[in-house]
Amino acid sequence: LPERGGHVGLVTVYHVLNQTIDVQWAGSRDGKKWWRPDRRACLPLRPLGDVGGGMVWPMHPLIEEDGRIYLYYAGCDGLHNDYQSTEPVEKMKGAGLRGWPHFYEPLTLGDDTYSPVRGCVWFHSALCRASWEVGRLWAAVTASGGNSDGELFTKEFDPVGGELTVNVVTLGDGALEAELISEGRVISGFGRADCIPVQGNHRRAIVRWKGADCCPNTRLQIRFFLRRARFYGYEL
């Protein structure tokens, strides 16, 4: 799905040990090289027995409409297979076959699966829908949390001047602050002590310094300070 500055997509992840399937976010700047900022499920599984408790299968490409991203998926209430049973593998070991814990395929589908038909695994699911806010699929946060400050540096770049805006949500007494750095030194008047903290829920909050709303037109680097904040991105 094309997004500002690149693309976002879904990765369907099969977990062999517990036989579940979930989906995770992936991002790319060019549509060729992809990365996952967080390998936790973006759509957490529900308890087993509930719809979406064992597996989540995307049924349609992501849809963007009215500021939200929608996913239609099949939520299965069971596991991928009955691999909790060790009987097929015990048979393999008894017959002198090797490969534990890998399963020999002809032995995996049979009387040891939860299926009314031999050699056929049935899935039971329902068509479901999930949605997320555009531009808020993942965020930068402090690793330690609490009142500890976290710092985030951008690469050096050549701005054209103008206002620095941030997409951020702060929690409680949390805040986001920023300072501008040029050639390894903080630019006078644009240090952390000069920054007016940003607090609240803002998609395009203007970062202001005492006596200045616009960034200087010089090559610079931005250092953000986060405290109890979810920082989704910035524009300059």
C-alpha cells in the first residue's frame, strides 16, 4: 500500500512451535527492500476457540479510505494442524527414521489430526475486518518507559526552511522536545532549553522555540527528546 515516503505491507507469519499464524507490519522506501520495525503481531490473536484465536489469513489487499487502513481477514478458531500429538514422530523413531522434530509429511495427516475426513484438515473461520489510522501504524518510544527520556537523531539533511511539524501522542505528563544541530553543535536559539514542549494528541503539531517558529535554512540534524510519548513521524 503506497504511503507518504514509501510503502507499508503485511507479512503473514507462521509459528511452527505453537502452530499459529498472525500478521505483522512491514515497511519499505522503494517497494523492493522491506523491513519490520517490530515483529509483534499488528493484529493480536484472540484466545483459542474464539474467532481469530488460532490463525489470521488476509483475504484482500489493504484498503485505505477516509484516513484509515482496512484489512479483511479470515479469523480461524483453531490451530494450523494437530502437531501437538507426538505419535507420528514416535512411530518414525521406532522405525529407525531420523529427523526429529521435523515431520515426515505422509505421517502428519491421518488419524492423529482433528479431522472428520482422513488426510484432510478442516479450518473453521469467519470473515472479519480490522482498521488502523493512516500514519500511525508504529511509533518510536523510549525503551525504558516511565519518566526516563529517550533521544532520537535524524540524519543530516538540507532543509528549505519552514516549520517543523510532528505526529505525536503524549501520555500523562509526557512531552516531546527537539533541538537543531549543525556541524556537531546545537544551533543557538534552537536548543532543548529553548524548545516549547509539545503535549497532547497531535497529527501535525508545530514545534516552536522561544522567539522562533521556523527552522534556519542550513544543513542540520534534529535531535528529538521523548518522555512518555509515542512519536509517529515529522515533516520539515
